[in-house]
Amino acid sequence: MGETEAIVQQRKARVPAQEAAVGVRIPSVQGFAQWAAEEPPKRRGKALRERIGRSAHAEFTADPGRPDAVSAVEESSAGRIPGLTPLRVGRMSANPFAFLRGSAGLMAYDLARTPVTGIGAQICGDAHAGNFGLYGDARGGLVIDLNDFDETVVGPWEWDLKRLVTSLVVAGRVAGVGEDTCREAAADAAGAYRRTMRLMAKLPALEAWHAIADEELVSHTDAHDLLGTLERVSEKARRNTSGRFAAKSTETLEDGSLRFVDAEPVLRRVPDAEAAAVAASLEEYVTTLGEDRLPLLARHAIQDVAFRVVGTGSVGTRSYVVLLQDHRGEPFVLQVKEARPSALAPHLPVAGFKAPEAGHEGRRVVLGQKRMQVVSDILLGWTTVEGRPFQVRQFRNRKGSVDPAELAADQLDDYGRMTGALLARAHAHGADPRLISGYCGKTEELDEAMAAFAVAYADRTEADHALLETAVREGRVEAEVGV
């Protein structure tokens, strides 16, 4: 990628490295007294119950104008690579949990027509149970947190929680777990969210920001039955590296350099002009990083670029892997992934929230991720390729995840509590935990309401999946199954 000095010179359009967290006001010295004199956030949160009772969150009735499942899938495919649409449909038709994973926009349509408190936070936008996982930190350790932010926006905190609890019920049903256990897992996730938010509200602000260290997470959420699964996932994650991917996906040329090898339909080399455009975009990318990262990238040279298909919700978007080598010939891979507008954006105004301002979608994703995670990828940034916005991150950064649709009955509620706690920690970065905690309260009223919603929306998801499955079977929608 050139010498360090050359990279530094490219930083002409540098974006400010620090931005105030969403929902947090930084008062002037003169403004501190007025800020402190405002009505306590906990009291304001509690007062919101008079307008939107906690039991109201159990409500779900499909809107008469709701798009049908097949139309929603087809609409969400607009702007994606047409040739990959059948692959996306095939993955979504596999089971109801796969359908839920790929239909964040359809659920947002429904959530916009459910009760909301009006408390905004930086939300994931797609906080289903499969979007939590392990990844590597800068010191070689593993952390667990939310790990997918394609849809992140400032919106109602309830939307993330409702998507999480619903996904637990849907995943549990796919795994063959009993209905009572599925509902209990949803209630436990909401309860862990509520209790963790209450803990955040009681801690000093700085401690709350870094609270629930990973080694304490299992104990905090009483998720001991999940220990064996987490250990297996951790061991697999440690082996999930750029080097391992490169060893399986490249060939060595006569000059000792590496080149990707086609593995259709998941991985394919791209024409020279396309590869050159992706490589050139890294010049903009480095302007979005902290200057302390530049010497690391300067010690690598680009070898090749390939197109690689990504997960269920993102199939059909443009995503590249960029192969680099350091001075010792060790491979390192960056992912350059297209950033589309959030699927939640059109539905936020219906719920009384502003849609995201027009801007670089990759920047939206990256800043949202950094606002929600305690530890983020040190090479997280954004760029533009041929007029399209992209996010850039490390590929195979020791990532690992639990498949909630394969959990045993005695593990599902443990996983629910763990993810509920992680979601609360993430929301507490972008909203005052005292405000949300004041609304949630000490009783289990919210937990039960969320569980009731989860069961009702899981039924809706299963019906939607059945409609898509029928359309595929009858040939009305093309699907590539089993890939």
C-alpha cells in the first residue's frame, strides 16, 4: 500500500476522529448547573409509563396495508446484483429463522406500528440472536458483543429488543425446543436487558461505559449451561484468521505472490478494472482511520482482489476481499463491503423518529458500530468504489458465533439472558441508562409483554416463511437452494 508518508499525504479529507455520542449532550461550563437541575432521567422514564404502559409492548396486529412476504423479499432485492437474488431467496427459504434474518425491513414496517416510548438510542437495527458473536481485539484476545451493524440508526430501543426476543422464539422452534421454553427464553432476554440497564444506571458513568467484562458475563447472566458451547466457539474463532482463509483460498505464483482461486458461487476473481477500482478505494479508506494505524497498513502490499458472497441478509450486495502481504509474505485480508441505506430508515418517521440524514452509508455503519461496541475492529473504516459507499474491516478477525437454531433447550434461555445483557450494554452507550431503566422498572411486567410479542411475531414470521416457501415450490420465485 506504499510508504507511511505517502499514506499520510492522502489524508486531505480527514473526518474528525471524535464525535459526541448520540443522545448525549456535552454542556458548556456555564451549562452544567442547568443540566444538573433538570428532572432526573429515572423519573422521566418512569413517567413515560403513563403514556405507554409496559404491558402495551405485548401488542402486535398486522397492519392491513402490510406488504406480503414475497413482495417484501422482492422489494428488498432492488439494487442488489440480480444474479445473486436466487441465492438470497434460497437461503431465506431454508427455515423461518433464516427468513427472519433476511427480513429486517419487513419487521421494521411492523414495529413502526407498535407502541414506542419515544426514547431514542443508537440501535443495531438487526439485533437478532444470530448477530452476536466473538471477535478478536487488538491484543489478541476475544470479546463477545453485537457484531453486525448494516442497519444501525438512531431509533427506538424497543425495536432491537423485540427483534432479539422474537428471534429466540423462532430459533428455538426451528431447533425443536418446546413452546414454553421458547417463551421463557424471550422473557429471560428481556429480563436480562432490564436488569443490566438498571445496573448501568447505578454505576458511575465511566464504569458503566466499560461494564460487564467478558469474563464476568456468564456469571452476570447465569448462563453456566452455555459454557461448553462458548468454549467450543471460542476455540474455533481463534483459528478463524486471514492466514487460514488465504491458505484455503489462494494459490502461489512463480514470483512468490498469492492470488485468489475461484470457488463459485461464493468466491470469484474479478476483472482487472474492477479490482483496480477496489484497490484504489483504499486511498480514501485510510483517511478514515486514526494515524496510529497507518504504519501497520504501510507494511502491506496489495496482491489481489476477489468478490465474495456474504451472509443471508447481505446476499446480493457488493462485497470484496482484498489480499495483502507483509514484508515476510504473511497474508492479511480486508473486506470491502457495500453499505446500503438502512432498511429501517423509511419506517422511522412512522414511529416519530427522524430518518438518517443523507450521507455516506459506510460512515453511518462504522460510527454506529463504534458507538455501540466496547471494543471495535482497529481497522474499521469506510470508502467509495465507483460511486457506491462501502465499509472496510478486517476479514476473519477470529470471528465465531453461536447458532441459536442449534441450541438445546437448557441453553436457549442462557443465551437469551447473555444477549439481552449485551444489548442493554450497547444501548447504554447511546442513551442515558437511567432513562430506559426508569421506564423498564423492577417488575417483570415488561419481560412478559416482550415474551408475548415474541410469540405473536414468531407466528407471523412462520406464516411469512411459508408464503415464500410456497412461492419457491410453485416456481413463482427463483431460488438457489443449499448453497
